[in-house]
Amino acid sequence: MLSGWVTAQTAPQTTIELEAQVVTAQKFEQNILDVPATVEAVSAEELALHQIDSLEGLDKLINGLSISSYTGGQPRIFLRGMGDAFDLKNKRVAVYIDGVPQLDSVLQDPLLLNNVERVEVLKGPQGTLYGRNAAAGVINIITKRPQGNEVSGFAGAGNHNERRGGISLATGLADNAVMLGLNASWIKRDGILTNVATGSHGKLDAQERRNINLKADIFPTDLTSLSLTLSHFEDDSAPYLQTFIDPKTLRPIRRERLGMGFTPVGFYQVDRDTEGYTKTRGDGATFKVSHEFDLFRLNAITGYQKDKLRTVSDADYSGNPFFKWDFDPYTNDHSQLSQEVQLVGDSGRLRWQTGVFAYGDQTDNGNVFKTRYGNVLSKSEYRTSGAAWYGQMDYAFAQNWTATVGSRFQRDRQRLRDVQNRGQEQSSANASGTYKLALAYAFMPSNTAFLSYSTGYTPGGVNTNPQMIGGLPVGPYLSYTPEKTGNIEFGLKGRLAEHRLNYTLSLYHTLLRNQQVLDMTDTQVKNIGETRYQGVELATAYQFAGPWSLHASYALNTTRIQKSNAPAAVGKSVPFVPRDTGRIGVQYRERIAGADTTLRLDMNHVGRIEADNINSFGQASYQTFSLSGKADFKHWWLALNINNLLDKQYYSNVIANSPFAGTHTALYGERRTILLTVGGAF
């Protein structure tokens, strides 16, 4: 299925029509074809077919999206080549859940099992409507609301000792004027890594995740709705999982036990004298009020979240006693409060929205950095806050022509207090303005062309870790200023061949100025870069006359570093992200033995990944295959999923000069996984 469309079938053996999907990428419901930007959406049905349980799995379905995790529960998200591999606070891809921004990286990887209605990915800078951290785009997660009176659940098992399950309950009171829902899910699996230092297998990267959501929707009148969501999650996952690699052969290696050299190890092997763990616990509450007035609709969203992460990790990636560098423990205690008030109006030719947004965010970091010479302690309090006004309007000024104009003004403030060193403080305050201009033309029914220019920004801040001096975190916390992005984009999207062919085509050019870059010499983020991103994206789905359909997508992203503190990097490609990605899938849908049966075979392509900004070495392109099948009966369903069908050995990322100059690391990709799941609804 082409992300962004759903499939409608009126009867068996009937020609299937691909329908356009309704999305809320611009903070109100509209046909995906009417959005003057590139949007891809993954429905609940497609998530279930592929058994996607986290954001990391989305990059197999979304063009130009790349996600990996260096430690449990903290995804590094790249979109169109732009992202951040190291900064866990100021991200370039914003993540929203039910209209609430997830400001801390701990919150940016929710469990995507039976609680999600769809996931929308809005590409390109979205500073006008989404503000900070939307420099490259937005991942917008919309969860399911309670409907009717229903009980549903599922249970699954697979290799690597995987087990998962979930249950959903929904009921209506007072003639459905009050809707109540409960959703709970759980997943547990062993890891795939062998620790050569301890001999353990599957322990270091084992994972267990649990969450529960309570929801209430109240409709006191036909014009007013109130929605409340309470959530709790628990994640037990891995510490840092990198392995040393030989940059010439890209084979994994480890430090010699009592020497300074390296020796080979097998694939999926790591070397840790401290195995460690990452544990995260969090709670959240979201309250939304909507009321329809004569001329506009009022929406107000209040979000509160609190989470705490504790990790113990071997930071020297070895069992060599001469290299003793451990985080034991590192803690991240975070909470945030946000409030948005929005007015939306629609007078036919003119659709408009305006709103205000405010947030407060606080993080307390503590770290015991253990070395063979003793412990280095650090403790800091990081406070950020901000407020913004925004407005946008879509005006149909002529037949088939629509113009979009939007702007936003936001002010952010950051303050860091070094508790460990006599309460020394660093602070910064920045104001940013962003805007959007777009022109859309419906050149045929259900076919649109658009041209847009949009801007975004990532706020400035203060480094939350002290400057490394002589290999030890004993220096000051340096501050940095905002970075800005500007993007010009041309796109085509629509439906042809009696709505049996869907397509999207996008051409874009993005410039990232005043770029925040991690200076590896002292591990401090600094404004020392400028990078150009440009590319083309194509996605299409074609439904044949029978039960067969073809789905294909391709994204090419060429990058060029234009300014850098490293002269050798100028003119080179951005590291850590693939130059191109692609997917081709064949799907069969038919009613067999009383079940609506779907079978799907996909091939995913990931292009070359550079390991550093001078492109001295990298990982070659690779391909993986996956097989998905699902049979839907009247009250129950059965699904089988096999990922990495051929058990391809690959790295999901390669990183030069990490954690020490002259050493290079990589993250192992997933092994073949087999999962059988059964579920039902009553």
C-alpha cells in the first residue's frame, strides 16, 4: 500500500479503487491531496499488516525517513537527510502525539501497537504551524479514540523469545454522550548480541515495553467536545550498543584484553565488561476542548508529561581494564507542560487558523562517570520555556487555484545550572520568525501541483554535558544560537486510471544555516556549519484489475557541506544517513476460506551511509526483504510477519572517531525476526 492512501473494496473479485486519505497535518482535517506539502500517512491497517511496534519500523514504510537508536528509547530521527545523531533535546524532526509536542527524546518512541489510528509524516520545514524542532519536518501520531461498545485484544509470539499482547476496551454511556476507553499493550523480546567479555547472549540488548492509556470523550452538546487521555509507560531496554569496526573491512573488532591493539570478533558480537541497562518510566495527561461557534471553531490542548531515564553503560565499548569509562549511572529526570489555543474558520473560499502556544520544560541530569583513575561527577538543571503566535490561511482565489500564507513568531529561553560546580549558570534567549508561502493548482480532478517556500528553526540552547578537556568532562557548558532552514519545493500528487493509480512526486532544495554541529574535539554543540540538501522523492501504487497491486517508492537525497570547522569536510556529504532509499512491494488481497486475506512481499533498499563528514569511509548500500500476511475473519484475525527474510548482515549506522579519535563504531542491524499474532474483537 502506498503510504497516504487506503484501499477500498466493495466486493470480492471487484476492481479495487485506491481512495485518498484524510489527514490533520495542517492541524485540521483535509484530503491529503489538498495539503500544499509532501505528506505520507500510514494507517492503522498498514501498521497492523507489518506489525510495526516502534518509530524505528516506520522507515521501512516512509520515503526518505531514517531512524536508529544508540540506546534504548532515544531514537535518532533523520528526514530527507536532516536530523541529529547526538543532541537529545534540540531535534530537527518534531514528534507530536495527539497535538502535544514530545520535547524530550525519551518521549519520541511510543509503543505503536493497538493504540494508533495513523502516523502522518509532514516533510520539509514546518516552523509556521509547529514551531521549534520542525526544521526538517514533523511526525504526527494520532491515537485511537473510544468508539462504540467493543472488547478487542491480541497475542503474539516469535523467535528471539518474543512475546507481545494487548487489550482494548470501549464503552458508551448516556446514549454515547460519554465514551470511555482503556488500552494496554506489552512486548518482550531477547536480544541478538553476544557479549564476548561475559559470555552472555541476548541479555545486553533485551527489551521489555509496557504501556496503558485511559481515555474519556465527553460531548455535553452537539457543538462541544472534551477529550482526556491519561497514560503510563515503562521501558526496559539496552544501553549503548555500538561495536568497534575496522574502517577498511568494516568487520567488527574489539580491544585486546591487555594491549592497545584490536582483534576481530564475529558479527553480532560486542565487548562489554559492564553490561548495563536503560530503564525509563513516564506518565502523561492530555486534555482537549473543542467548541463550534458561528464563525470559527475553538480548540485548546493542554499536555503534561513526566518521565525519568536511568542508564548504566560501558562508554569505552570494551572489556579492556585500561579503558575504564562507564556511565554508572546517568539519569535524566524530565517534565514538560504545554498549552495551545487555536481558532479555525472556514468560509468556503477562505480557510484560516490562528493560535498561541506556550511551553515549559525542565530536565535534571546527573552522571557518575567512572574511570580507572576515579569518578567524575556532574549534575545539572536545564530549563527551557517559550511562547509563540502563529497564523495561516488557504485562499481559493480562482478556479482550481489556492494560495497559502502563514507566519509564526516564537521566543525561547534556555537556562542551565551546574549544580555540581557551585551552581554556575549559563542562559540564552532567542527570538525566531518563520513563514510559509505556497501555491497549489488542481490541474485535473484529484490531481494537484504545488510550489512552496517554507522556513523552520531549531532553537539555541546550552550544552547539557560539560566540555571534555583532556578526555574528561570537566569544562564549562557552552551555549549556542538557533539554526535556520529554508526550503523550496515543487510537488505533484493525485490519482489516475480510474483511481487505480496513486502517485506523489517531490523535488526540494533545503539550506540549513548557522548549523549546530557536535564538535568531537570537546563534545560540545556549536554553530559551525552550513549544509545544502536537495533531492527527489517518488511514490506510486497501482491496483491491477484483479487482487494484485504494486507499490513502489524511491527517495534520492544529495547533500553538500558548505561550511564547517573541518576544512576537509567542505564539499562532502552529510554522514550517518543513506544517500537514497527505496521500496518495492507486491500485494495480493482476496477473500479465501471466509477470510479477507492480504499477502505482501517487500524489498527495501538503503543506500550508502558515510561514517564521517570527510567521507573517509562508510557502509555500502544493502537490501532486505520482508514478508507479511494477514487473514481477517468476522471476529478474529491471524497475522504472520518475517522481517529481514534472508537474514542479511548489515549495520544500521556507522560512526567515525567515536568515542575516541581514531576509533570507529557501528550499530548492528536487525536479524531475521518471525512473528505470529492472533487477535479478535467482540
